[in-house]
Amino acid sequence: MWADASAPQIQATFQHWITLSKTEQVPLEPIFSIGAPRLKAPVMNWAVGQHPNIQVMPETAWIINDITGAFSAFNRGSERRRFLHLSIINYPLKRFLAHVASNVNAIVGDAHDHSQRFYGDYGEKGITLNPANPNASLQVKRSADEPKCRWIDSTPLNTHYAWELAQVFPKAKFIHNLRKPDDVALSLENFDAAGASPKTLKEGP
């Protein structure tokens, strides 16, 4: 098929296929709560998550791995110009990342749908509050009518990759949390309570 085709002809053909297969991208506006570890980010996470359109969730950890891997994959597929899949058609990074964002958002939404054990069966029963939650002011969801189309992630590691997150989610919002350094250091001594290894003051971070 390509034996007698020139590079511009090949590029034009691929560009036509891209245009035909182009899908509408849903505007995504996640929220990232960033800052140093032990900033009580979960408190901010739960507070913001009380909004009817924002879902609260545990630290993800995997999102930033997925995103950095996507940048690496795009570079790998674009590094040899007309000899590789993406570079032969000048596939745009922006469109590539838009698909990555859609995939991340789909996984977050799917995980939220499977987290019934945290908040009860709101979808069918419309429970106002989760009676199993001792803190009635902080709920994953308050009624079946809440859309929860946006989400907030408070993974501390996201702090180091704010630029990458902003490229994948151009409409994302960032909340930068601050805390006194000595309080952060003292908190690290009890890091085992969050499933990590504690750090003594003598040992350092």
C-alpha cells in the first residue's frame, strides 16, 4: 500500500484517519491538593469533597505514574520521525495527553462506583448520611442527587509533578497547603500510622 507513496502522502492519509476517528473530549477539572508530606492533606481532601460535585477519595499514587509514563511513551513513539507510529504523522502531544486524561478520569469514576462500602447504597436508596461514619459532617456522598463529576486527589507525590499534571489536565485546580516545618518533622515520627515507615528527628526525612 505504501510502496509508492511519498512521506507527505502518507502523512496526509494518517491525518485523515485521525480526523475521522476524532472524538469529543469532555472538559476535565480535577483538583490536586499539593504540598509537603504530613500536611493533613486528607482533612483538606474531605472538606473539599463535601461539595456536591466533587468526589473525595484516598491518595491515588498511581495517577502520577500513569502520567509520567505517558510522556515517556509519547517520546518513545516520536523519536525517529517518519520511522515511528506517532512521529510519522506529527501526532500532537496535546491530543495524546487528552486521551490519557480521559482514561485517568474513567478509572477514577469506576473506582468511585465500586466504593459502596465507604458510603452505602446511595444510588438506589438515596441515604442522606452514612450512619456508620462517626463524623456526620464528613461524608463521601450526602444524597443520590449529587453528581460528583469532579474529584480531588491529595497524593503528596503530586507536588513534584504539578507541571505534568497541568499539561494533562489544563483546567485542573491546585491547592497548595502549607504547614510549619517543625510540625511536619514531628508528624513524620508517626508516619507508620499512615502505612509508611516512621522517621525519627535524628534520622531526618
